[in-house]
Amino acid sequence: MAHKNTTVVGHPLVQHKLSIMRDISTPTAKFRQLLREISLLLAYEVCSDLETEQVDIKTPLETAKMPKLEGKKLCFISILRAGNGLLDGMLDLVPSARVGHVGLYRDPKTLIPIEYYLKLPDQLEERLSIVVDPMLATGNSAAAAVQRIKDAGAKRIKFVCLLAAPEGLEAFSEQHPDVPIITAAVDRELNDHAYILPGLGDAGDRMYGTK
Ligand code: URA
């Protein structure tokens, strides 16, 4: 069951491409290409409520008021490393967006996410921050990353992923009820190693051909 904060993008193109990504026989280059294509469609959805203002545009025939995006440029923030696969396609659609990166690893003993990299654009308080990571599994690292971004001043944040587990949606929304989640699918559950079932495996490994 989807959480009330969650939008599932059920568009047939998204679902078709996602099914091919899930297939174990889909090679790395094809996987990356599909992720890039889906990220365009997810970006279209996540940007659907951006505010516009009427500005004068001089066409070859006359000057008329036309809508343009209002306010500070929005900001995409990738959770390393798999977030970069979603980021690339989103930047194709919004090339002027600012970009931030958050790197976290999980301490094997305490399981607490530890930050190893953080670089964020300035004036976050005036921007919409769109945080991207393909897999929302336990939700712990996404929630920790969003907390860092809030601590840096962001007031308006959305989270975009490709696949979410119900457990991750629950944990993330409990910590960040103010952050809407946009995903292509909500899968059944997590396995004992915190992988999403049926899922697509390790998104970073499938994108970059590592193991
Ligand atoms: N991260 C992944 O890449 N895959 C999962 O199934 C869960 C977390």
C-alpha cells in the first residue's frame, strides 16, 4: 500500500522501461540508458507544480506575456553513488539546475550512516531541492541525507527514487513527513540483506558493471 506522501508514476512508458531494467539479462549500458530515460519522465512529474511567472516575450510578430519558471534555480541533490544515474537524465531536462552531492556509508558495527562527502549549492533556503537515489530500501541513508540538506538550510524538498520498499517509505516518511516521495514503483518487501524484492538488484553495480 502506497503511503499518503507518495506518488507512484504509473505511466506505461515508465513501467515498461522499469520492467526491462529489472531483467537480470539487461546489460549495463542498456540499464544506464533506461535509467536516464525514466529519470526524464520522473523529472517531468516532480517538476509538475513548479511556479511560473508571466514575462514579456518578443516573438517575430509581437510582444506577449508568456510563462517562465519563477524564483531561484532548482537544485538536484544526488545521493552517491547510484543517485548519479537519476541525476544525469534530470539535468538533460533542467540543464540550468544547481547540483549537490551527499555521500554516506553505513558503519558496519553501529549501522549509523556516516557522511564522507557533502557539497551543496548556496541559498538552499530559496530553492526547491530534489533529492535523488534510485532505491529507497530501509530509508535510513535517504532520511540521513535529507536531514543534512535540511541542516544546510533547505526548506522545500522532494525525494525521487525508482523503486521503494514499504519499509523504506514508512521509515522515511516518519522522519520527514514534509518531504513528498515520487517513485516509479513500490515493491513487496526487503530481504534479510535489505535488498528490495522483487527489485532489480544493486542499482549501483548494475549501472557501473561492478560487483
Ligand atoms: N540498494 C540497491 O541498490 N538495491 C536494493 O535492492 C536495495 C538497496
